[in-house]
Amino acid sequence: MLDFITWTADPAIFSIFSREIRWYGLFFAIGFLIGYQIEDKIFKHDKAPEGWVDKIFIYTIIATVIGARLGHCLFYGWDYYSQHPIEILKIWEGGLASHGGAIGIIIAILIYSKKVTHKNPLWAFDRLVIPTALVGALIRMGNLMNHEIYGHPTHLPWGFRFIENITAWRQGMEPIFSAPSHPTQIYEALCYFIIFLLLMYMYWKKNAGQRQGLIFGVFLVGVFFSRFCIEFLKNNQEEFEENMILNMGQLLSIPFVIFGIYLIIRSLKHPIDTGAIIYKKH
């Protein structure tokens, strides 16, 4: 009978001219490529003008990277980065925060809606978050390959023994394994994938895009409430979280969940906007 899983995956797939190609980056890229295809199909279904999907793709990529990096620096390492500001630019060394990415995307879509669509930002949010849930699931699988963001020890048979000295191990040292721990990366990935399927069903089968804010609200509640709950099983990312009742990830999730509930209630109280998904090219 299986007692635990010893995880020895190498974060790097291969190297090209001393530059490593990592699973995390590959999953990130695959997520955006698949996400673009899904978004393109949605925009065509809505008869949105040509060029809208390319622009939202560019806005989203830039906002995700900048927002996630600044979120990590501000929320999880400000004491260090405030003293070493040039280090903020070194994204390739790691350090991205999903809450920061979410805030970056929100700001970007507000700008996108004002400059490109000239429509209520909820129209864009409702369509963008569908593939975003899938991207989030793939990114968490990248975290799994990096042996990071895992949970507390567990006696469950699917507990993972992660390599704690991953850098030294990759340089030839003997691995130091964690106790069998909750693979919280997989828990989150499964939650986000289920949310992705739900949002696809809502859009394609239930015409939920006609209720502005409904899909966006379900996304916010689903993603950040599951994140809030799974955080109870996770190891804290930073030392300053040790004495906190709720860690930083949970505190940052609460406003998103509340706003999501508001959007759901608001969308159900308002009449269906049949013009929300049909646009003529101009």
C-alpha cells in the first residue's frame, strides 16, 4: 500500500547555451497560448471587432508579470526589496505573487476597456477570467515541479516528500527530503481546473455572459475562497506570517471573495443584457 510519494522531478527540462528551460516557464507559456485560443473563440462568438482579442492578450501578459512581481516584492518581501530596489527587476530569479497578478490584471482591464472597447469593464472581465482559471491551474503545476509552496506534513497516502535543498541537489548534493506533506499545488490546480470547466459551462451553455459580472464574480469567489481554505494546509511563505492568525495569502483573498459575492448578487438582480455579447464590427 502506498504510504507517500517521493518527488524527485527536476525543475529544469533542459538547458540551451547555459540558459535553463524550466517546467514553470513552460506551463506559464502553455497556459497563455491555450488561453489565447479560448479567448479568441469567445470574442469571435461575441462578434467583437478584430484586434480586441490581441490587445487584451498583450494587456494581460504585461499586467500579469508586472503585477505578480510587484505583489511578491510588496506583500512578501518589502523589508528586503525596499533596501535593494534593483532586485525587483530580477524576475528570472523567482518571486511572483498571484494576488499581485490579479490586481495588475484588474488595472489593465480598466485601462483596456476605456481605451479599446469603450464598454463596461465587466464585459471584458467576464470573458478574460474563463481561460485565466486554466492558466492558474497550470502555474500551480509549475510550482509542483519547483518543489515549492507545499503544505504541512500529512499521513495521507498521497503525501509528497519534496526536496528541500533543491538548488544544492541539482549541483550534485544528496537530497534532503521533507516529511510527507500535502501537495497543495495539486489541490489548488484541481480547484482552478474545476472552476475553469464551470465557467466554460456557464458561458457556452447558460449564456452567463449576458449577466454582466456573473462569470467574473463566480471566478473571484471560486478561486480565492479555495485559495483561502487551502492556505490552512500550506506552510507559510515568509517568517513574518508565523505569528499571524491568517497568513498573507488569506488576508489578500478576503477582499476578492467579498467583491465576487457582490458581483454575483448584483448580476442576478439586474435584468439580462442581451446586447452584452453582440457587437458589430466597425
